[in-house]
Amino acid sequence: QVQLVESGGGLVQVGGSLRLSCAASGGIFSINTMRWLRQAPGKQQELVASITSRGNTNYKDSVQGRATISRDNAKNTVYLQMTSLKPEDTAVYYCNALQPNGIDYWGKGTLVTVSS
């Protein structure tokens, strides 16, 4: 069983930056693909960024160049750094751990509000 706890959300001004963290416990963190997804009010959940166990990263087009996902396997933590934030980045951001066997786990989410 993997537990994920996100932190770092809050109210940010347009153009600002923030770093989300997701601390994992249980399981073997280093073998998981870690993902950040978000869900804005009234919209479907969407994948923002992912990082494999080998460190390969992938980003949603709209955050490419503004987001950086990273992981620290020693700390069992994955991060999402976002810059040049826009109002459309407002959402609840969820951390997801995808195990090699296909089972995934979710955090409870952290709210990011980008205010103009």
C-alpha cells in the first residue's frame, strides 16, 4: 500500500511560481512512475507531467516549458515546479504513483489557485 501526501498548493498571482511536493510512503518508490494530474472546476482530470523510474519525463503541451517534474528517490518525494502561472492552471493537483504491475495510488490533492 502506497500513501501519497501532496503539499505546496495555495494562492499564487498570475506569472508567479510554485513547487508542489508529493511525499510517498509504503511500497518501493524508486520503481514507480510518478505523475501529477489536475482537475479544474467543471473539467475533466488531465495529466500534467510524469516521470518514470529512469527519470524520463513527459509534459502536457500547455505546461511544456513552464513545468518541471523531478523526483528524489532518497526522500521518496516527487516535485512539480511551475512557473509563469496562468489562471487556467487553477485546479486541484493530484499526485499519482503507478506501479509496474499497473496498480496506481492517489493522493488527496492540493489546490492551486492562480489569481489575476
